[in-house]
Amino acid sequence: MTMNSPDSSLNAARRARELLEVRERVVDVLVVGLGATGAGVALDAASRGLSVAAIDAYDLAFGTSRWSSKLIHGGLRYLAKGQVGIARESAAERGILLRHTAPHLVQAHPYLLPLTGDVSRVQARLAMTGYRLGDALRVTAGTPRRLLPGPARIPAGRALDLVPALDPKNLRGALLSWDGRVADDARLVLAIARTAAAHGARVLTRCRALALSGDDGQVRDELTGQEFTIRAKAVVNATGVWAGGLVPGVELRPSRGTHLVLRPGTLGTLRAGLHIPIPGAGNRFALVLPQLDGRVYVGLTDEPLDGPVPDVPEAPESDVKFLLEVLGSVLAEPLRRDQVASAYAGLRPLLAAAGGGTADLSRRHAVLHSPDGVVTVVGGKLTTYRRMAEDAVDATGLPAPRSRTARLPLVGATQRGDGAPLRLVRRYGSEATAVQDLMAREPELARPVVEGLATTRAELVWAVRHEGALDPDDLLDRRTRIGLIPEDRAAALPIAAAVFASED
């Protein structure tokens, strides 16, 4: 069982203290991997009263969880494939995030499907039928209309008001739908991990699992090189696409999803995202995803990854070209390659199946048991991380109460910021006022890290003190997303290094 619960702050001092603690005792659960699912397992177990050590070779949200489309979706695509169970699960988990666990990070966002000459009237009717079925899932999930409006067909003029970059000569209207969007997927993982820490979980980054068994893990501290053993009553492998490297017999077929990153203003003013049908691909769409910082993501591909799984996947030029072509099919002025600020790729940990492409593989998750007792959880989506975590903890067989995470607010879970700017509230929730107080006490910290971006130096300081950032990469690539554009990253790196120097 956990000791008296500490606060949620993660930092270098806490890491050092808890590294010593996990060497000296047997924990109930050792979790390997601190993406959304692994952090979710740590929270689920700790909130049931189990003692937890959760480790990652790199950082929170280092892998797949930070490379998503930022969608928290209700499973519409699964409905089209007849996967009703997965669709219901997605809709239910989306509602939990919107209503209970992360209303500061997850809200509804509108999307247009432009009705161009490439979309027949039959296709338009089928798409609207799908949106209405998706709205029916919203009802069954108990998500109120005020949080997630229903679909509608709108005239061309209204569509151009929402997305002025559309080609008016090739537009007879649009279908308007709504779905969930997370302000920042890496910050969602951070909120999950910090909530786990508040319930007593020891959240330890830069700790690499070298080998696992059903009752321990051989671990190396990547900062010092020291190796040690963490003993546990149950071990959960939540390392996603890397799961097979720790537990033989786990067969995955990773899929690469690429996104383009556009600077603010590249597509003009966007008050809605876009669903753009991919020609000849059936029920697949490219997505235009406006972000809170003004940047726009355009995605996403679904291509099988062959060969070794890289720590940080690269976006191939063929994916960039493909996405630009699909996007250009609905714009008045197609984008040039030099208007793409950067691109990123993420890997989906899909369960292997015979035949077909990765786009056809199920997004269902699975909990597997190795012969020596390690529990591995793979598959699934960012939206369903909580349910995956619940199932994984149940699978350990440890005596504990039922999961309570469906109604457990994450750190910061509020839509009110007590006067703090909306941008801060959408990232920090109830902690926005504390970040703002840093700026008030030290006006230098109110300055932006990079001119033209809203992120302030106070946010870097907050990340070092409370969010477990251990080096500038953590600050720029995961606590903020400054690092997505190489030029911005280069400009911000000296400031991030200076923050660590001042905090030391």
C-alpha cells in the first residue's frame, strides 16, 4: 500500500529520493513505459491503493503519445468498419475526458468536410449518416450536447467563413461535425503521471528496463549508469511499439502516421479543422488540425513500418508530398513545399494480423500474459488510454478495489482559471494562476521564449520545478512544443539551458 500521498510535483530532487526508495522495498506494481497507457496504469494502480514504481528510459510522452493528431475521438471510423464495440468504448472514454478527468485539456472542436467535385452526393449522404451515427454514440455515452454539438450541413458561404482558404469555385457546401481535441497530447500524459504521483506512485524517468520477469525488473539509471533491481508483485509492460523488445512473443505491426506542421497564418484564419476524403481510400480522411498556439497540423498517413523500430521516427518526403497533394485538392491556393515548417511521425503499436495494410488493422487493445508472468498491454488509441490501463491492472490479479479513474480528475482539471489567460488555462487548468504568479513576481519570466510564440519563460521554470523536466529537450519537445519547428527550437535552446542553470 502507498504511504501518505505526496503532492503532484515532479522534479529532480523527488526523482533522486524515490530512486533510493524503490531499491529498498518490494512494490505492488512495476510499470515500464510512461506514455499515456503506462502513466494511466500507474494512476489506476496507485489510486486503488497499490504501491507503484513507473519507469521510462527517456521521458514522459517520449514515444507515440506525443506524436498523435491530438484528436480525442468518438470512434466514427470504427463504426464504418462494423467495429461497434471499439466505437462505443472510444465514445465513452471521450465523454469521461470531456466531463470529468481533463476538461481543461480536452474540449470539442468543429471540423468541415468540404463538398467539392470530388465528393459525390451519395458520398456526402453516407458521410452525414456516419456523423449522425457518431452523434448517437455520444448519446449512449452520456455526453451532453452542450459539450459536443451535433452535425449539420452548411452552405458554401458559411464554410468559407470558417475556413477562408477553401476554393470557392469548387465548393457546394460542407458537412460540419464536432469531435474532441486535446490541447497537447504530451501535457495529457504529464497530467496523468502527476496525478499518479499525487497518489503515491514513484514516477521515474531516465530509467531503462534492461530485462523483465514476472516479479522484478533489471533497471539502469541513464543519468548515472548505475544498474539495480526493482522487485514487484506484478510487472506491466506498457512500452507500446517497443513491447516486443522486452517480452518475447509480443507480435506487433507498427504503423507510421505522419503530420505536417504549418506556422500560424499559413492557411489564414481557421475557425474549424478539415476532414478531406483521400481519393480511392474508402473511409479515410486527411485532417487539418488547428492548434491553440496558432500552428496547424496536417495529417495523417497510415503506412507499415518495416525493420527496426526507431526511438524517434522520421517523416519521409513521400508522406509530405502525399499530404500536400490531398490538402491542395480543397484549397484555393495549394501550399508549396517551402511553406511546411516541419513534419513529424508517430508509430502506432497495432496488433499483428494476417494480410491487409496497417490501415485495415484493428485499433482494439489487448492485454497479454507472458509465460513468466509479465502483463503486456498493446494496441488501442490515445482516447482509450484509461480503459487500457484499467484492464492491465485488473489483469495483474492483485487484490485491490475496482478502478476509480473514470471519475478521478487529473491535475489541473478545471475550465476556470480565476483570471488567468485562457491560453494558460487550456494548458494548466487550475494551476494557471500559479504560473501567472511566477510572471508577476519575476517580470523577466513573462517574456516569450521565442518571439512570435506565446510560451513564456515562466512555463519553462514551472516545468523544471513541478513537471519533471530534467534537461532542455524535455522543456522544448514535451513540456512545450516549441521544438516541433527546428528554427524555433534553435532560438529557444539557449534560454532553456539558462533556466536549468538558474534553477540549479
